[in-house]
Amino acid sequence: MDTTLLPHPPYRVPIVGDVWGMDPRRPIQSMLRQVRELGPISVRKMFASEIVTVGGAELVAELSDDRRFAKYVGFHLPPLRRVVGDALFTADTDEPNWQLAHDILAPAFTREAMMAYHPIMLEVAWELLDRWDALAAVGHSTDVAADMTRLTLETIGRAGFGHRFTSFGNERPHPFVAAMVRVLRYADLSLLPPWLPIRRVLAGSAGQNRSDIALMERTVDEVIAARRAGAQGDAPDLLGQMLKAGNPVNAERLDPVNIRNQVITFLIAGHETTSGALAFAIHYLLSQPETLSRVRQEVDDVWGACDAVQPAYADVAKLRLVRSVLDEALRLWPTAPGYARVARDDTTLGGRQMRAGDWALVLLPLLHRDPAVWDEPDRFDPDRFAPGAARSRQPHAYKPFGSGLRACIGRQFAIHEAVLALALIVHRYDLEPDPDYRLRIAESLTLKPHGFRVRPHRRRTAG
């Protein structure tokens, strides 16, 4: 694409480009500050590279046309691809293993499969509530993002792979989580030039990264070996599908290395994004007592005033306002903050010529604040997602789960899990935040609140 007429940040530095104001620890937030006032499309120069950033809903609608554009994995995903190969998230759409894995795994996300996952999600949610009951009894606070990570890792581990990480049995995160966080940070910061000293300081050493990847692979190999040796070999979950099922057309199967890579991918994507969404939702709910009161009323209407409830699968769909709270939290801070799209052939974008292979980055916190679509875009307002509200909006203005063929295959799993957990928390507790806390956001491959703690108080006694 000819970028000469595109707006760019005003303080361009020779050779290094638009680095003024960039914080390598917070690249997404820095980028948002840089380009937000530049309009629906802009360009940033970073050393020898140019990044075309799109945040206007009309332009994103064009990029969402799968006939003209495809997912681009050549910008920020190569470092992660070195960890998980051609798994669902990091493969090109035209690579054979993407379509093969997608076809094999699709039955694991049907309504029937979701109904089978519901009791597991509920079991893990009760373990979170038991932990918070113990904290409430002694008046202690807890780190919300860390506990949501425990919840979501344990849920995807049990529901997807029949494996217990015993996340609630230890104060420290599971070794897989600690290794994963370092690997994601290393992958994220490896996009910086290797000669920058801050890269080594923030990302850690290549040796540590190799050790972390080995630990993750060893953990997953143990999970797979336990399944092969156990009585759950035919379980219709994600691992069962990959081990036993083949392509419905030609019966082709995934190879063992790709199965390992898919498991690692699901363990990362299946808990990192959902945990962040839950933590953001809790933060914003506590900042708006009126909205919290409405949410609590909705939950009490579905489950009653007693906390000895056994939520049914169908109950989750009734919690419309709870879902709206999560949607609005994901609008403001989509935990997977962007994706890139590449032109399949010569085409145009907003009337500008694009050659085959040209790509653009959709920056979701920018798209989700497009002033042409969202009134007072920085304000938290779950009523933007009230029933029927989306019909009056540009249909491509909200993309927290990606786009088209490459939209997140597990989005219904994540939504059901998050709505259930958030509703149970609101139903059971009054949450007391630190009154001096101001939202700070930690970045790796995903976004989540940093340092956000609450003190839970039981609302009512069991009955």
C-alpha cells in the first residue's frame, strides 16, 4: 500500500521512526495513544517496517471480507508460531493443518458439547467460591486477575483435556502458567530489535525461554499420555476429538506433534483471554454501583435469594445483563487486542490501492472506540449491548473474538464460562476494592488488569 498520504504520529525520528511515546512494556496502550487522534487509518514507522493501523468500522468491514482478505500471521505471530507451530491460532488459513484441525474440533463446540461442559465449569466455579469464602472468613483480599486465571486454566484443563491443574490448591500459579507468562512476554518483546538492551531486561534470556517451552511441552505430553493410558480415551472433549477423530471427509488425522501444539494453544488461548475479560468486568462493575445493583437483581431473579443454587445450563442464557457487562468490558479492553489481515489479491481499502500481500493491523481498542459508532466511547455502558441494540450498529464495529473464518472457535465456550462465573460471584459476594486503585493494564499476548485486588464479603448465609 502507498502510505505516503496516510497520517502518522507527529514526532517521527529519523531511522527509528515513530518511537516517541512508545513503552515496550505497554505497546498496545502506547500505540492506542499514538494513533487514536489520527483517524480511521494511519501508518507508523518502526525502524525499517511500516504498520498500517485500522480502527474505523467501515474499513474493518472491508477487511472482514474473507473473499478479499485473510488472516495475516507474519506480523506479531511468528514468535508464538515458533512455540506452537501451525496450530489453529498461528496457522495460515491456506495451511492444511488449519482446516484439518478446524474440521476435527468443530464437534467439540456444538450445543450438545457445551451442555456437557457446563457441570465441569460449575464444579470449578464452586472451587473459586470456596477459596473466596475462606478469604471472606478472615477478611483477606485477593488478586482478581490471578484468581480468574486459576478459574479459567482449571476449566479448560478439565473440560478440554480431562486434566486437573489443582489451581486452587496453591498460592503460587501452576508452573505451566508461570512458564507460559514468560514465553508470551518473550514472544511479544522479541519483535523489538535484538540490540535494544531493554529487550533482554524485559523478555529474559533465550535459555530461560527454551526451558519454559520445554516445561510446557512436557506438561502437555503428560496430559496426552495420561489420556491414552486412562479410561477416558473416548471422551468427546477437545483431546478426545484430536486423538480419535479424523476429517469427516477423508478420515485424515492430526499428527502427534500438532496435537501437542493444539493443546498448548488451547491452554493459552482458552484461559488467558477469558480470565482478563472477567477481571475487567469485575473492575468496571465495582466502579458503577447502579449497574452492579441491576446485575445483582437479574441474578437474584434467576436464582433466588439463597446462595445454595445449582445453576442449570439454560440459566446462563437468561443472564442478559451479565452478558452485556462482559461484552462492554471486552469493548473497552478486548483481551486479545488486535489481529492483522492481508490482501489475497490486488484490491482496495477505503479507495486506496493494496497489492496482494499488503496487510493492515486491526487495533481493537481503537475500533471499539470509533466515534462514528460509539457515543462517549470511553464510558462503560453495558446498555450498548441490550437486546436489539446491535441492529442499529455497523456490524463490524465489535470484534473481540476476531473475524470471519478465523474467529475464535471457542468463543461460545468462553462466553458461557464467563457469564456463569461472573453471575455466581455477584450472587454470592459484596466485593470491596481498594478505594485508591486506578486501572492499570498488564500486557503480554493479552491484556488484563494489573494489581487489582478485592476483599470478598458473603452476602448471605447458605440456605
